[in-house]
Amino acid sequence: MFTTILCAAGCGQPATTGSALCADHCADKAVESARIACLITRAHEIRNLSAGRLVFENIDFSGRSFFGSSFFRSSFHNCVFNRCLFRTVFFDFAVLDNCDFRESDIEFSSFGGAKVRSCLFTGSQLTHLNFTGANIADCDFSESNLYNSRFISAEMRKVLMVDCDVKKVFFVNTDTSEVNFKTSNPREAVFEPEEVI
């Protein structure tokens, strides 16, 4: 897990990796975003990265491995994450717009409260993930393993989960009427709160 160093400006937010300040208090957020993007694209393995509240556009992050990192409230537009590996990475309250995560391996990570639009997750391992409270629209998760993930109280519109393993996936308090589960196993998913005995 990443080590949290608080912003020197005293706001209580985590400082961005390589800086004493958070993104909101840095001199130029665009420059800070470019610095972090460069750091990621130059490395194959990224660990303990604190990159909250930044903006990334039109960047190819394919083939990278991320461990114990945070992109809390960051925005990603037209970014590519093909064949990436993520372990305990936080995208909570992030904006992911037209991003490509195809054939990625994402485990024990969180997209809680995120806005996920027009993204591709096809052919991926997406296990033990948290999409609680996320707003997901026009996304394709087809041919993926979603075992034991959470879509609790999520908003899901025009979502494809064709030929997916949704065993033990929680869709509690989520309207799945616009989710296509063709050739998947939704009978093994959880749609109602389980009774405590």
C-alpha cells in the first residue's frame, strides 16, 4: 500500500508522488499531470503512486503493472490501459471517459463512486473489485471474469456483460435492466441483500 504524505499546504489531502503538495495546491496542474504521466510511461512497474485529482488525456499506459496506488478523483480521457495489471489500485470518484482496459488483470481494486463512460474492459480478469456507487454507461465488460466484485447501488446503463463469469457478483440496489447478461451466469450473482441468520 502506498505511503500517504499529506500536502504541505495543510489541506489534509495526500501530496502527489514526488511533490510536497497535492494537485490542487501545485503551481500548474497540467504540468503536474504531465510529470506523473511521464513517470508512468517510462516505467514498466509502478508502486506506491499517489496521483489524485490529476487529468490525463490521450495517453497509452498499455502493459504497465500498478501496485498499491491511488488515482482518487483523477480524470482519464481517451487513455489506453490494454494488458495492464492492477493490484490494490484506487480509482475512487475518478472520471474514466472512453478508456480501454481490454485484456487487463485487475484485482482487489476500487472504482467506488467513479463515473465510467464508454470504456472497454473486454477479455479481462476483474475480480474482487469495488464499483459501489459508480455511474457506468455505454461500457463493455464482455468475456471477462468478474468473480466476487461489487456493483452495489451503482447506476448502470447500456452495459454489456456478455459471456462473463458473474459468480458471487453483488448487484444489490442496482437496476440491471439495461445490462446484457447474454451467455453469462447471472443466476450465480446476488441481486438482493442476503439475510443474516
